[in-house]
Amino acid sequence: MKVLLALCISVQMYGATSFITKEEYAANLYHNPRGIGCHLCHGEAGEGRRIAQYKEKGEKKIFEGKPINKIPFSQFYHRVNSKITGMPRYYLTDVEIQTLYYYLHREEFRRAASKYSKSK
């Protein structure tokens, strides 16, 4: 919960100095981080997506983008910064990675922020 709140605050701080909303920035970053959008391989909601199906030595193979919408932030951060076969390297900043995670969990962030603001 503390991690979600910290990420929410950092994304809100970015949005406060920008001419676009945090949701617009997050959506734009998810759809075009540095060329190839995350949605093309991981799906619109990060649910994962089949990219190609082929045969190799007579065996059926499937190349797919893994689901990324249900992994914890620490794992998400590590994977974005790792060399993974088939995934382009984006060299994203920490704020960009937090924003991508926000995009995938924005409803959860809204619920957490709402719960926090109601408790004050």
C-alpha cells in the first residue's frame, strides 16, 4: 500500500507541472515509449498477447508478450530494466517506469488515493 501511495504521489507531482493529465501521459507512454508500444506485445491492459505462431522443426511454437498487469512493482521495474529475449530495450527513467506501472494499475491507484483522502 505504501509503494502504491508513493508511486501515485510521484505521478501526481509530474502531472502538476505538465499541460497534459497524468492519464494522458501514462497512456501515451504505454502506447509509444520509444517506438514500439507496450500494448502491441502485452495487450491494451497488460494482459499479455500472442505475437506470432510458427513451426520450427515441425513443432508448433508461439511467441507471446507475457502478462504484466498483475506483477508487483519491484518485479515490473526489474523486468523493464533487464535484457529479455524478444523485448526491446527502452532505457526508461524511473519516473517513466512508475508511470507505466500507474497506467496498468490506475484503478487500483484511484481506489488507494480515494481511501487515503477519505481517512483524513
